[in-house]
Amino acid sequence: MKKKKISKKLFFSVILLGLVILLTFYYQTILIGAGRFLALERLGKADVVILEGTELIRDEAVRAGLKLLSSGNARRLMVIYQESENERIFGRPPDYNLYLIRKLKEVGLKEDQIIVLGVPKEHPITLTEAQIVLSNLS
């Protein structure tokens, strides 16, 4: 009896250790695969590509959105960033909306393809942001 309990514990311990080792070395591959599964590409066309950032918008996200626009899979680009009324963000110009629009025009977008939206950082951030985005899209 005790031998079976020990062998079962040893068996499950070895399997658990193996899983931990696999996750340690292959977590990036697993996360990339899960992301591709959950966010399928090339399923059709969209009206708007929404790029969501925090206080600043990253170049990689803009490039991905521009790629969708240039391929004809989307018609407009909506850039959402969080603005704070009480604090200034180092490195961000005070007229960030106009700055983003100007930069997006420089890469070839027309003004009717660009929507820039600053959302407040009030809690719950996700719900507040979703309500503002929905009202602007409709």
C-alpha cells in the first residue's frame, strides 16, 4: 500500500517538475501560440483598427495598425491613450492629440482615416475607456 502511494506521489512530482521545466524554457512559444489562437488574423475586413496605449503610444503598435490599413483590411485607425489632468508626462507634448494626428498624416494617412482619443485615467479604467470608445465609434 505504502509503495503505491509513494510511487504515485513520485510519478506526479516528476510530471509536475517536467511541466515546470517546459514552461520555463518554452513560455514565449506557448504565449505566442495562444495569442495567435485567440486573435486570429486575416479573417476579413474591419471598419476600425483600435490601438490602445497608456500615456504614450508605442511605434510597434502604430506599425501594426498601419500594416492593416495599407493591406486594405481596415479603413480607419483609432488611437487611444490615457490622459491625466493633474500630471504632465515627461516627453509628451501638451497637444498630444494634434501631435499624433500630424505624425499619422506624415506616414500617409488621410485625416478622415485617423481618430485620436484621450481617455481619463479614472477607475474602473477599462470600463470607462470602453464606454468612451463605444460612444465615439457609434
